[in-house]
Amino acid sequence: MDFGFVNSILRSKYFPPADIWFAGKSINYYYFGHYVTAFLTKLTNIDSAITYNLAIATLFAFTFSLTFSLTSNLVHFWQTIQNTKYKILNTKYIFAGLIAALLISLGANLHPAYYNFKMGMLKKPYCDGSFSYWYPNATRYIGYCPDVEDKTIHEFPSYSFIVSDLHGHVSDIPFVLLFLALTLNFFIALKEKQKNILHFTFYILHSPIPLVLAVMFMTNQWDYPIYLMVLGLVILWSFLEQQGCSFKTLIRAVLLGITIVLLSVVFFLPFQLGFEPMAKGVGFVRAHSLPHQLLILWGAPLFFVLTFLIFLFSKKLKLKQIVKKANLVKWFSNVLGVEVELKKPATTDLTLTSRLTLTDSFVLILFLVSIVLILIPEIIYVKDIYIPSYHRANTMFKLTYQSFIMFSICIGYVFIRVLSSLQKGFSKKIFFILGSILIASLMFYPFYSILGYYGKLDTKNYKGIYGLQFMQRLYPNDYQATVWLNKNISGQPHILEAVGDSYTDYERISMATGLPTIEGWLVHEWLWRGSFDEPGKRSSEVQTIYEAKEINQTKELLEKYHIKYLIIGEMERQKYPNIDEGKLEKLGTKVFESGKTAIYELF
């Protein structure tokens, strides 16, 4: 699907680009991430079957490096705030950045560690009876083990990279990380410059924040409200600290937020005008996750959240107690007429413990939003076609994916922040041991996912980065037809091939060429069009074209969808056993043949 979108964009002369699996209509999906890959393909003049895989590698590299940069800078700003002497290559920055970057790009939840312990040490099998760990189980746990009606999806970036997924939620990761960095920068500006609302409106007008928000909207629409929430809390937090809790403060924060939203709308409006929302409202969840399931998925981040809160607010409470005791001693000394010299804590200590640092506040906001995103699918869900068994699957998937990203950043920061601040002693040792065990447990995943998906990593098993090699191997004649079409056909005329279900090899020609066919993956088109009526009807019409004896009826359908090239290959013969080749030969000229695969150019 993703590869087909890229190829369609490469052939398109206008936007929105043509839907390869719904001839005559445009793509009704968030395609900006696919556009970025198509743009880089044209820029480098490399075959898209290669640039697709390069795009996956590039997204992985950006995810790792941007997370490292953002988390390292959080630790740097924290040390700058407390006036600590720092070096450019401070090991604290490096360790914080590496922890976060490894977690987000290679890590998972506690599912792999827990079930490997259960199967290996306790000798208890997985719910399917297996004693070997299968890596997709970490992304499909709630509702699958044990098997119940309510099934959910809770993927994370590592899984997406393993399966080479170029969906919007993956393509948007670099933009998400860029947005968080820009938001942190804006947070610093709000803190340092005690200006009025007009000053910050002017700042926003010169900031890329609205543009990046718009890009996120066009790449993965779910991310827009999520990170707008992050930005809104940053603005509100800053205004409350500067101007106190009042109605006037709230109004100012809301006005600034509205300005940002309006500016972002200007950027994504051209996309939105050609897009029909797939969501059909909101409903209340009919089934909920069990506590132990949530602990397996989110227990590790929860540990760091609670540890951080205890660390921050116990120190704040301790300072209040010190101040109260000092005031009490001072009062008694005044009553008795005795001068008592009080030893005050250092100014930096007072500052650190009496209020949250900027970076602490930012991390707490990320923690808060991440927890809210986990709780939402336990209460409400966005209605789409995935009902009733999967009614909240898409909602949980898209929301908690972002929780995982933000949690990864926060864990790297919190681990180093707390460890560096605690005095030597029992608490520090316990936190280091527990934190290290949990981080290591989250890193079990690559040992199963990489080998599980790719097999043994050696030169004998190496397939290369040319993505159409599978067609060369499995469907050599269809591959030759694809090469011929890509070499000889310009523009985007419509073709006809067999209709198949999602995640099958049907529609392989339209995928590899970017040439639209009448109907493609049925469930996907059902989702994008909001109803099965039209996809189901088109599927029947394709069968009629291939199998009906009446030539005039066939002609009418071919003209209805402006079909220029008709394909008869292995998949068509499989799907339509009563195919009438004699009839089809009367409709056009055979322009390509390889084995049992033929292409007819229609009159």
C-alpha cells in the first residue's frame, strides 16, 4: 500500500494524487509522508523500489539521532539551570540521549521480557501453547491472550521499522521530534522573556511551529490534536507561573493557542479540501483493559513517572520543613533576645527544590499527555469500520504510539536526572538497580524481532535493498510486465487486474507501477471510503469483466472506468477460474507477453 502510494505520487501531475486501488478517485489518506519519500526519489533519481527501503533506514536514523539530541539537550538545560559546570561531551548527556534513543528505536514494552521469563524460567507456555517467543505478540496482547472479543493494537516504532512500515504514524516521527524540540525552545522563550501576549504572537508568526503542526496533520492526522495538547499545556503552564491563576491568564493562553491553530490551518487547508474524514464520531468503550495487561505494557514508564514525582515533591516538601524550622528558631531567638546564626541552604539548592526547573516541567507535561493518551481508549474510541471486535483498536494504536515516543524521551531524562541528584546511599542504589533492570527489560525485543522477521543475518540470507525482488522470485512473468509498464507507459492511465483482500499479493501491478486499477485491497478501501458499498460493487464488476460472456456488458464497464490496459496473469487466473480470454482478446491488442502473463491495450 505504502509503496503504491509513493509510485502514484511519482506519476501524478496534480494533488491529491490518484488512488491506485480506486480508479477515478484520489487518495483519501494522510499521504504527506509518502510525498516526502516520492520527493526524495525524484531528487536522487533512484528507483522507488530502492528508495522505499532507504526511506525506512532514514526514518530509523532520524528517530535515533533526533531523540538523542532532544533528550541530551533536556539534561544540558537542566544542568545549565542549576549552574553546574558542564563539558561539551558530558557523559550524562550521552547516557541520557542513548537510553532514550535506544528505547524509542529498538525497545518495546515489558511483554517480551515477562513472557520470556514465564516460558523460560517458570516453564509455562504462551496462550497459544508455544514455548518460543513470537515478536508481533508484543503489539497485539490485549484481547489476544486470552482470546476475547475486544482486540486492540498497541504498536511502537521498533516494530514499525522491523516490518518496513511507511504508514503515516512512522513517517511522522521525525516531524514529531522536531515539533517537541521547537516546543521546548518556545517554552524557554516563554520563561526567559516576561513579555505580553502581542510579543508571543509575533514570536509565533516567525516560528515554524504552525507549519510543523500542519505537516503533522497531513502526515498522520491523529498527531495534530495530541501535540497541540502538549503545546497548549506548555503555554498554559508558562502563563500560570508568570501571571498567576486567573481568568485573564487563561484567556491569554487560549488566544495564543487559537492564533497557532489558525496559522496551521492556513498551511494544511489545501490538503483538507481534498480529504474526506474517515472517522464517524465517538463512542464509549464496551470493554476495558485489565490492570495486569496495562502494567505489562506501561509498567516501566509508570515506575519512572512515580519515581520522578516522589523525587521532585519530596524534596519540595523537605525544603518547606526546613524553612518552617528556621522560622520557628528565629521566632524563639527574638522572644529570648538571643542572636542565633542560621545556616541557610545554598541559593541553587533553594531554587532547585522550591520550584520545578523548566526541563522538569516539560517532562511532566509529556508524562501527563502520555498517560491521558493511555486512558482515553479505556473510556472512548473513534468510530470507524473496525467494529465490533476491533472497535477501539485503531484509537488505542494511534494514541499510545505517541505515548511510547514521549515516554522514551522522558525515561532517558528521568534516569539521569534523578540518579545525578540523589546523594550516595541506599535510595540511589535501589533506583539505579531497578531503573537499569527495567530499561534492560525494555530492550529484549530486537533479539526476537530482527531474527523473527529477517531470519539469520548472513550473506546467504541477504536479499538486498531492491524491494521488487520478491516479485522477481515469486511472480517472474508479472515482474516482467511491471518492468514493461514502467518503461513504456507515461502518465497515469487506468489498468485492470484481479481484486484481492488486504495484505495479500493481489494488486501487485498497480502497486509497483502507480497505475490505478478499478478496485484494490477491499478492507483498506472500505476504511478510506467509509462504506463497503462502492468497493463491494466494484469488486463484482471486475469479476464480470473477466468472466462474463457478454462482450457489450464488458465494454461498458471498461469504458466506465476508462481502462486502457488489461492484465491477465497468474493472480487473475487464480481469482477468476472462468476467465474468458477469447472475449478479452477481441477488446484490444496484446502488447506484452511473458509466460502466462499478458497485457492488452484496449481499443
